[in-house]
Amino acid sequence: MKNILIAGGSGLVGKQLSKLLSQNNYEVAWLSRSNNSSQSFPTYKWNPETGVIDPYAIAFADVIIVLSGENIAADRWTDKFKKKIISSRLQAANTINNALKNHPNNVSHVIAASAIGFYGDRNDALLDETSEKGTGFLADTTHQWENAYADFQVPVTNIRIGVVLSKLGGALVEMSLPVKWGIASPLGSGKQFISWIHIDDLAGLFMHVMQNQLTGIYNAVASTPVTNEDFTKQLKNSLCKNAISFPTPAFALKLLLGEKSAIVLDSTRVSNKKIIDSGFSFKYELLEQALKNFYGK
């Protein structure tokens, strides 16, 4: 039996992954800024900003999964907030790396979240793990994020995660809300691609990587990226067929969100062939399947 230590376990993905691992008889513990007895899993205290981590956490772990990092959509992208987005990711990696170097441990694998933001705004050919880094803040951030794991002395896997779909939070909740109100608006041109993944598949993918000791970089996206326009249409069919459809101009989004509008306007069409070739099977290949799972229609 392996002991799995998760940084960011209380987040949307972390909770789903913790549940799946526990169901498969793994011992799961979380890194937390506070020893909160109300947490669903045992916790060890850490503070990435100061580089402090409970050495017993490192002694516990056979595998460390790092999901922590400031939510990029939580605030406007001021210079201060952009620094926070980057530093939260680098500090987490550096704190764990230093702990592994300075404390006895049996850690055999570190699996770290990354993002398809690495590829930037690319409305061209299907992108895979060998594709070059794109341009822009998201691409630069993700590049630094992955580089923070380059000198770890244990095997590392970077999982480039697409848009995670869940009924409990994140992008799907925000995208579905106006549709439920009767407004189904493609954003910008609507032609930008969304590379998405059902949260159950994402949790399963992390477990697959761990169980098969896969290292390197893997994209975590479903097999069928869709345009923003098609995503909106399918949400409309699932939630409110009578919703009014009219586009939200890109300039309006840029005025409202500033540089952060890249989250919804950038186009990234990403391949999952590498993870499929490793033997992983997706439960939800089509957006229609995922939405039916969430909404039952």
C-alpha cells in the first residue's frame, strides 16, 4: 500500500482525487496551512511562503501530488496578482524539493499539476507534449512552473491540465449560470477551442500516472476539443433550449477583464494521444457524454 501526500487536497480536483485514491485502498494525507481536524483526510502543516513543512509529512509519503497554486481566475491580473500566481506555484515546488533533499524519506515519485496554458493562444494544428511553448502570461507562468521541478532528485511527472468540468465548481459552473438564466452567449468569435476534461477522468488520469510510474509531461484533456460556440450550444441543449444566443464581443471582455480575458479568449486545441498510448481510457470522450453525466440530459 502506498501513502499519498497531496498538496492542494482541499481544492476541487484534490477532493475528487483523494476520494478516488482512498476508494482504491491508498492512504491519503493532505498538506495544509493549518492542522484542521475538520478536514476529510489527515493533514500535515506547511507554509510554502516561508518554506516550512512538517518533516513527518515527508516521512509519511511514498508519492507526492502537487495541486496547489493561486486560482488564476480569482482576481484581475494586476502586476501584484500575477506575481502571486507565479510565486504560489514556485514556492510550493521549492518547499517540497528542499524538504526531500533535507529530510529522510521514501518518496519515489512526484506528480505535479501544470496547465495547457503552456501552449498559449494557438488556433492551428493539434498540439502535443512536444509542441513549443506559446506566448503570453499563461505560457510564461506554466513554463516557470514546470521548470521548478527540473532539478528534483526523484522522478517527476508534469500533468498539463485542460479546462476541468465539474458540477461542484470551476469553469462549468461559471459557464452554465447565464445559460440557466436564459442567455447562451458565445465569447468573442466563439471559434476558439476549449480543451476540456471531466473531473472523474482527471482524477483517474493522476492515479494511472502514479500506478504506472509514468514520468515526463502528459496532457490531461478529453479526445474532442470543442469551440466555445459549440460548447455554448451543447450547454444550451442540456440546460435551457430556449436560451437566447448572442455573442459577447471580444473587445467587451477585454475591457471588463483586461489581460485575464485570455482565459476565455485564447484558443488551445490539445492532443491526449500520449496518455492514451500509455493505456489510459477516458470515460468521457465527448462533451455530450460529460454534460449528460452532470445534467442527465
